Amino acid sequence: MTHAPVYGASLLSTSDAGADAEELLRRGRELVDPPLREVVDRLHPSMATVCRYHLGWDGDGSQGTVQQAAKRVRAALALLSVRSVGAPERFAAVAGTAVELVHQLSLLHDDIMDGDTERRGRPAAWARYGTGAAVLAGDALVVQAVATLFHARAPGSQAAMAELITAVEQMVEGQAEDLALEHRPLGEISASRYVRMARGKTGALFGCAAALGAVLADAPPAVVGALRGAGCGLGVAFQILDDVLGLWGDSELTGKPVGTDLTRGKKTLPLVLAAASGSADGRRIADLLGTAPPTPDQVAEVMRLLETSDSRVRAEEAAAGHIAAAVAMLDEAVLPHDVRQQWGSLIDCLSCRRR
Amino acid sequence: MTHAPVYGASLLSTSDAGADAEELLRRGRELVDPPLREVVDRLHPSMATVCRYHLGWDGDGSQGTVQQAAKRVRAALALLSVRSVGAPERFAAVAGTAVELVHQLSLLHDDIMDGDTERRGRPAAWARYGTGAAVLAGDALVVQAVATLFHARAPGSQAAMAELITAVEQMVEGQAEDLALEHRPLGEISASRYVRMARGKTGALFGCAAALGAVLADAPPAVVGALRGAGCGLGVAFQILDDVLGLWGDSELTGKPVGTDLTRGKKTLPLVLAAASGSADGRRIADLLGTAPPTPDQVAEVMRLLETSDSRVRAEEAAAGHIAAAVAMLDEAVLPHDVRQQWGSLIDCLSCRRR
């Protein structure tokens, strides 16, 4: 995996960029994994088994892939959040744990909702342990997320609970919109509707991760707002790049079969942009991805049409735009120079993820 | 539906017993349904549709059955909670709404976990709107439960959040145990293990409902403890009677086909007691309900064996015991006479529910 910036988000010319991101991801994981394990260990044994498997802690199967994919990006954001305001790392541990628990709930339940039988190159938790167990494991995790924040002793713990509640509300709203869009004709979906959905589905929790540590430390609202906004924009970019990977990624690396988004009627940004382009190819794509699930031949034709269109480039440009907006928000917040460098490094790392 | 006490829980000789319970259930519903509707109305339209259907607010199908079954027992308990300590009704509205939201989440997800295609005489929400939509609707409700309590302005709002978090943790733990027991041989399950499971699965939220209004009012811990304990005991009794109804109830009234618990491997108390009795019939029941789902012939044989055993009576006696313990806890709390009467009336109403 390379960390060469492709979107120019980094303001660095030094070679430390990748090192900073790696340190953030490593330290974020160090802070969050122990409390995460404690939470899982306290669950009912059957739930703990499901969660350990889901988190890749059970030593089963392709451990390498699991470890590689589970980068704890949100924990790194939580760490950057406290570093941005000079707050202690223990706030990052609490914030990162709460956010990571919500994220893991969303993955457990998303796989059920989307009927995805694979995650990180092996059976999804529901496919392995049954739908019921995976539903309940997700419920257990979201309660623990709330409990983690509730028991935190910090000056801004009340505001932090409000921050988390709002983020989870927005995340669920975004997931509901994502699910609803599956049943809508592609031609009806505008790019702005897509972005609204992605801001909820992915942006809200990224924003929460970037803000929560600072909120716990009772940081000034203007800084918190900038961090939240930057995190949210990054999350939207992350989602768009995920869409691109879903169509053109290496399934060995993504751990998911390519084209499942297509078959399932997911309104990913490259498709939305193609259909909205007004071109004959775009109209043909919209027709092929009508109401019924496409046949393998239709999927192949959509992929051929997408190859000759500029949808992929335009989706990547859109991601770059959201990243640029995130960077601008960070600059407004006037962060310490070294922390600002670390932000740039993490952003670069995320913007070329899994290539 | 009659409200004649069958377990002698009522200390009343007046004819007001049934009237008290009806007033509690009616007033509890009046307090909780408007905020519940507000919460549902704020959800994503597709989630609101699922929740309205699940709550029987959509005017679809057998409305009579839906209305009859959805008695909002927990809202009545929340109302009794505030009356027990002389607190304002608005605390009952908040507490009842939060608890009811958690209860509705558990129903939505339970039906998925148990593969129950019917609830209250019509298709379960997941059977009607899809598993994904029902999973997500449950997630939306649990977040709203936390949000409802978080935004409450009350002297004991911090303690109330702790009370709710603990109850939901225990509920999920009980559900996990319930799910785990499905795959265990009947002969291995003791009555005490069943009770531990039922205290989590059903007792915890009943206890929370009975305590939460008083907690919001910052009532003395001894009174809160008695209310919580009484509610929990009532919940266990309620679950046992639900088990009995699952085997011998009128499916027209319960809204669920009789015998589904049996087929699914649920370790209901009458089965546990039969298998633990040491009788030849009990051993035969345990054999018939081995690891594989029983055939219709095997189900019929189990039902015949149960008829001639005393399992039903013993399960009902166990329920009466939990009710007696609840009553004793209420007496220790020394409640105002009229409130104590209302408790007795509600307990009587619950102990002969759906007959």
C-alpha cells in the first residue's frame, strides 16, 4: 500500500507525511483497542464471540487482510481531535472507543441490510453466526458506545453525549436514505441528494470522531465546528472513494466482490454522475439499472459504458473537492503547525486508501 | 377481556381494581403516545413508515387486534413510578417514552431474531418491509430513547440515563442468553437459569419503567430500589405467562401462531420445568426437543405430554411467586394508599392478561 498523495491535500513537501499518518493510525489503535476489548469481553459470551470475529480478533482465516482493512481511521481522527486542542490522550481513547463502537454496529447491521455475505475477505458476521446474533451484537455495541461516553469524566462530557447522539441520528438517517434510494430509479437521483445521503451515512460519524475529543476537553465551539466540518467532509470523500473502489477496486484488497453495489441497486456517485450527465451512454446506464436487479450481461454492459465515460474521474474530482473543503476548514481553525501536518498526512493516506 | 385476579396479588376487596388499571393504562398511553408520535414523525420517511406500521398507527388491517394488544404496560408502570413518589406526570411522559422506544426496538429486532413472521395478528415489520428496514428502524428507535432521556430536564436526569443504559445492557444480555439457550439441550437448562434469562430479557425494562420516573424526580434510593425490584419481578412473571400463552394461548388473541416457541427451540418455563421434573414424560419431552427442530408429529406429542403433566400449573405458580415478591417489595416501600391500590390493580390486570 502506498501513501502517495493523489489529491494534493497535503501541504507538506517533507517525506514525513506517510510516517505521520502511520503514527496516528498506530497510536489511535493503541488507545482504542484495549478499551474496545474490555467492552467486548464484558458482553454475553455469544455476543463477545460474534464481536471478536467481526473485529478480526479471533485469529480465524485471512488475518492479514483483516488487520490491513481494519485501520481504525476514526480512532486516528479522535486522536487528532485532542491533539488539535492540546487535550490529553485519554479523551481520545474515550471518544475513539465510543465512535468505533458505533462504527462497528453500523458495519454489522449494514452487512445484513445490504445482504453482503462477505467483509474483509471472509464471511460477514451474520453469514457466519446468523442474522439474529449479528442484529443483537450490533444492539449491544451501540448501548456500549453510549455507556462509554456516559461514564467518561471530562469537562465536556454532557456536550459530548449530545455530539454522539446527533451523529448517530444523522448516520441512521443517512443509512435510511441509502436504503430508500436503492428502490428509486437512478435517473431521479441528483448528485446533491447523493451528497446529503453520504454526509449522514459516513460523514456524520467521521465528523463526530474529529470533534468528540475536543468536545470532551470543552474546546471553543469555533474549533470544534471546524474539526467536525473537516471530519464530515473527509467522510464524504471516503464514501465516494469507497463507491469508486466498489466498481473498480481490487476485490482482493477491498475484501468484497466487485460489482455488488451495482447488482443491489446502490446509487453510488459514479452511477449518479453518469446518469445525470445527459449523455446517451448515461441514459443507457440508467435504463439498464432500472427497477429490477440487472442480469450479469447488463452489469457487464454498464461497466463497459462506465469505462468510456468520465464518471470515475468526475467522482474522484468530487472527492477531491470535499477534501479541499475539509482542508480549508482546518486552516480556518489555525491549528498548531505539527498537528496541521498530521492532519494533512492522514488526509493524504485516506485519499489514496486501498489502491 | 376480564381483569379478575387469579393470583391474589390484589389487596383490594373493592370493585375499583379493574377501573384503576384501566385508568393507568389509558393515562399512560395519553402521556406517552404524543411524544412517541413526535419521535417517529421526525425519522426518515421510510423509517417512520416502518415504525408507524409496527406501532399499529397506519390504519392497516386488523386495527382492533393491534390496539388491544398494544397496551403500553410500560407507560402505565412509568406513570405509577411518578405517582409512587408524588412526582409530576411530565417525568412519566419522558420515562415512559424512553422505555417504550427501547421496548419497540426489542420487538422489531426480536421478530427478526426469532424468525417470527407475525405480530399482533399481521405480518411482522421485517416480513412486511424487509429485514434491513426493520433492523435500521430499531437502531433509530434506540438512539431516540437515549436522546429523549438526554434532553429531559429533571433533577435526576443523570441518574436516569444510568438507569436506562443499565436496563438496556441487561435486556440485550438476556436476549443473547435467550438466543444461546435455543441451541442448548432442554435437559441442561435449570429453572434458575431460565429466571436469570427472563430477568434480563423482560424484567430489566419493566424494572426500569417502574423506577425511571422516580429516578428523574431524584427520589430516595430505597424507594427507587423497591420500585425497580417490583417492576423486574412483574416482568419475569409477565414473561412466564407469555410462555404459557405461547403454548396454550388463543392465537386469535395473542396474534401469534401457537407452538412457534416449541418449533424454534425456545426454552420456555413449562418445558424447562417438565424436563427438570425427572419424570419419564419429562425425559421424553427433552428427547423430542433435542437439537434438531421437532416435526409436527413430535410437537403434537410434546403438547400431549405437557397436558398430562403439571408443568403449566407449576409455571403459573412460579409467575405467582414472582408477583408475590414484587408485591412484598412494594409493601416495603410504604406507598400512599391510593397508589398502592393502583399497583395492585395493574398487577392483577397483568397477571390475567390476554385470557
